[in-house]
Amino acid sequence: MDAGYSGAHLANPAAIKQYEGLKYSDDQHDAFFLAKLLILGILPEGYIYPKEHRPVRDLARKRMFLVRHKTANILSLQSFLQRCCAFKLSANDTRKLTVETLEEWLKEAYLVLTAQASLDTITFLKEKIKCLEGDPLVLVMNNTASLFQSDVFRPLQRTPKPGTFHGFRYPKMANYFLAQPYWSVE
């Protein structure tokens, strides 16, 4: 990118379905196959972030990592309470739980400690996610304050719905529709 190769295409090999039929494993046939995909407009390409946007990308990845762990802990606490107390809580009700409520519902001390560990982890992760989303000290220290306010970071803050891929429930169906040259993801 720094050398000015703006016309180069970075193919994503993990997203390319290998052609079926007689297979050739030399560079010339692979190049023709990739060129054919590019001409058809269905070559899955990777994206290399510019150097000034990479810290924001890394921060957004860390945020998504923490959000996933928070969600996993919420689900774990929900299933734990469902097993021990024989009732189901919504995610919002699980987020509002307190230690006093857990002590009231769970009679044994070791069960309260188990649930409290999950509750403390959820609270800790929630605080760290908030810190990553807008702590002014972090923004100033990283010199990325202008990026967080720009349109570059806002799309990275959004996380897709669980179990979806580009709005599709099943990734194979998404690959089918996204492979169509006339299909638009936006």
C-alpha cells in the first residue's frame, strides 16, 4: 500500500471455493482461475487497513473479544441458575442480578460463590468494554481521538447478531448469495 500498488487485488484463499472437476496444481492454472473469478466479480478479497487505522481495528477486535466473553458468562450464569433454581431468567434480568438476590435464591454457599464469580466477571467485562468505547484518557494516550469520533470506528463498534453472517442465518447461504455478481451486501 505504501509503495502505491492501488490496482493490486488481495485474494482471500479461505473464502475461495476450489473449482471442481479436473484439478491442476500449478501456478498458471491457479492464476487463470483467480483471473476468471475477478472478471466475474466474485473474487473474495481481503482488506489491509491503512497504518493509521490499524490501532482502531485492534481496539475494536479487543472490544468484540470482551463482548463475546461477557455474553458467554451471561449465558453460563443463566443456565447455572436454571439448573439450580428451576426457572429461566432473561438476559436483562441476569444483568440486574445482585449478590443478595443470589444468596436468597441459592441456599448452599458454594453455589453462591460459583454464581458470584460469574456475576463479578460480567461486571468486570462490562466496565472494560465501556472503557474501550470512550475513556478520554485512553483516547489521548493512543493519539486516536479523532479516529474514534470519525466514521471509521463507528461501523467497527457494531457487532453482528449471534448466529448470523452478513445478515444470513447460515454461512453457506450467505456464500451463495454473496457469490452472485449482481448481489449487493449493503
